[in-house]
Amino acid sequence: MSTPINPVKTPVRTAGRPVRALAILAVIVIALLATALIQGASSVRLGLDLRGGTSITLQPRASNDSNKITSEAIDQAVSIIRQRVNSLGVAEAEVTAQGSGTSRQIVISVPGDSGRRVVELVGQTAELRFRQVLAESSPLGGSAESNATPVAGVSAEVNAKFASLDCTNVANLQGAGVDSPTDAIVACSRTGSSKYILAPAEVLGTQVSKASAGIDQQGASGWYVLLTFNGEGTRAFGSLTARVTTLPSPQNQVAIVLDGLVVSAPAINEAIPSGNAQITGSFTQVEAQDLANVLKYGALPLAFDRGEVQQVSPTLGADQLQAGLLAGALGLLLVIVFSLLYYRALGLVTVGSLAIAGIILYLLFLVLGEAIGFTLTLAGIAGAIVSIGITADSFIVYFERVRDEAREGRSIRSAVESGWARARHTIVVADTVSILAAVLLYFFAVGGVRGFAFTLGLTTIIDLLIVFIFTKPILTLVAKLNFFSSGHPLSGFSPKSIGRKQASPLEA
């Protein structure tokens, strides 16, 4: 009788350091927890549909004769406002135009208590001008200025407006954004401490290519906004600064005018041909960052009258929220039940992996809420629910690969390693596809869909992390236990579970 020849199994090198991977996981969890404690984050920020927020209505009006109210201008304003609001973080704000034709209004809904800052941010038309100062005076108007010497080179009308302008009147410090760049104007300083006659604008906000907030490390000027001009703006700003350097005060000053108010009016000591400028004005950090944002995304094509600002209640009642959470809990429970019934004790690895993933996700929600303003919406909850299935797929792919290897005659410890070598590529590719889909959806969608995409992408990344530094190391460790390596009926690795045929007496 011939002796059967069995194929030689290539030995598989076992994973060297599962404990190190678990230690890395512990460091990540502790770091996230410490960050949340340092930030003072104690609860997840909820979106507009879960906890209500602020609703702002803006009524458009033409900023000057050249800017008419058109559907195209309103659509452009919606796009710019949406970019400004999104620059505050993933706040799930909704920016929509309501109505028809040129009578449309822009409605902004912001979750939580950050609505007041958003009102100030989006309401600015951000009409930026650089104008030479022709005259500067104290803020009072009326009889105190009636005998002031008229400024040469400007009309009698402008001189009369300058004489009567009272910058101690709060109504004159609101900023209107209606100044024509081709006209000489009168304007108050942002703080109301001075008033000016300003020459026609020589550099416009449309010539700004970049804007960012910074702080003077020496502490002299505090927070400021750094501007970088495009080619046309660089030439115009260089020419303006070169021309005024030899003039007497205040004609050697260049006023930086935003929405009709003078933010600052520095004296120019030398020409600035570099194409860079700083706006200073006793800004706080938030004010400097907000100003940089409105300048970065461009001026609104229209001015706005601020309409109703009201607090709104959650758009979904408690019953709907509970139903959404119940759906997520049921989905998670079904995955756990399936894992325990089909994989027996091996399913406990799935339970542990899901628990660790949930802890990391919750801590990230806390940290990101403070860091970038992330808020959780019902759409975000839906993304997290969908990710449960993606995470379960990763476990199933790996566990089935291990069973395949064991079915071919490998020991459980060897099957865990060889199965991982075959499964990890599939897991990485599948999760990468999900992450790419989430990224594309996030950048090409608006509103709540972006929240869905953000949460889906975040949870998929967590799935990859957990599979590599928890699921695989844990399986390596449990495979060394006799309960699993001996193929106990409840281990999930019994001959019946993996489909390995028992040898018959004749084959033995």
C-alpha cells in the first residue's frame, strides 16, 4: 500500500509583540481622556436637530448702485456665508436662501449657544478699502467743528459731513459697507475715538489673496491680521505707500477701512513693495480670526439688514431622538448576538473590540467638540450606526480567514497569524474605500450630509485602528489559551465550527 503524501505547510512567523500593540492602544485612550479633561469637555455637543440653537434671518440690500439684488448675487452670498460659518469648525450650521426671485432672504441656523458670534461674523459685508487720510479730528461733531478749516481738494459737501459727523454716536459706529471706492468719504474709527476724511480707495479687498490671524510675540500690538495681496494689489499698495511717505501728518497715513469704519490708520514711514500688510486695532484672538475669515473668503456682493434672531427648539422631539438611539442600540445588539451565536467565545473579541471603539469614538467627540466645534446631529448618529456594519465586516473577514487556515490543518496559533496575513489587505482596502467615499461626500455635500460623512469617515478610521492594535493582538493572546487551541466546542474553533472533517478509523 502506498503512503499518502501530504502537502508541507509553510511555517508562519507568529506576531512578535501583541502586548506592545495593546500598550499603544492604552496610551491613545489615556491621551484622549487627558485631553478631554484638560479642555474641560464633559459632554458631547449636540447639533441643531438634537438640542436647538439660534436662527438668524438676513435681508439683502444693494451695497451701492453697482451691486444690484439678483438671484446670482444672493447665491454667491449664500456660498460665502457658508464658507465663513464652516471656518468656525464642523458646527453643522445650515445656510439657506428662502423665498423666490430677488425677495429671497438668507436664513442661518446654528446649533447651541454660538449664534451670537455667527451673527457678527456673517453680517459683515467685508468691503475692505485702503485709503489715504486727508484729515483727522476729534470724534465730536456739530458746533464744536463748525468753524473747522475746510480741507483742500474735497467738495464742500464732504467738508460739511466731516464737520457734523459725531463719532460718539453709537449709530455712526455700526458700519454700513456702502462707501463707494471712487469717492472721498468721511468715516469714524472703529472705536469712535477719531473721525476722518479719506481719499478714494487705491487698494481694494478683492486684491487680497490671503488673510490670517497672528499675534505679536513682543506683545506690542497684540493680535493682528496679516494680508497678502495679489500682483495687482501688490503694485497698487506699493505705489500708495511710496507716495505718502514724504507728506505731512495726517496725509502720510493710510486708513484701513472695513465696511465703512476705519480699523486702523498707521503712518507710513517707507514704501512697502512686498505685497504684505498688517491690520492692527486692539483685536482679541476671536476678533482677529473672524476678520481674517471674512477677508479670506471675499466680500459679500450685497449688504444685509439683520432681521429676526431667535432661539429655536430641537426640530426633532425626544421621541424621535430616542427612536434613533434605539435603532443604533438594536443594530449593535444584533451584531453582538450574531457574533456570540456564530463564533461562540470568539465572539467576545468582537464585543471587546466594539466596546473599545465606542470609548475612543466618545472621547474623540468630546475632544473635537472643543477643538474644532464638532457637533453631533441625527445624521452623524446615522453615520455611526452604518459604521457598526463596516466594523463587523472587518471582524468577519479576519475570523473566516483564521477558520480557513485552521480547516487546512494549521494549529489555531498558526492560523491566527496566517489568517491575519491574508485578511489585513482585504480589511485595509475595504475601509479605504469607505474613507474615500466619506471624504468625497463631506467636501461635495452641505448641511447634515456633511455630518454623516464626517462621522462615517471617523468611525471607519477607528475601525482600522482597533483591528490592528486590539482585535489582532487579543486574538494572538487568546490563541495561546488551551480553551481555544484545543478546539473546545464553545471556543469557536472546534472542528465542527471550522468545518474540519474528523478522520475515519480507516484514514487513521
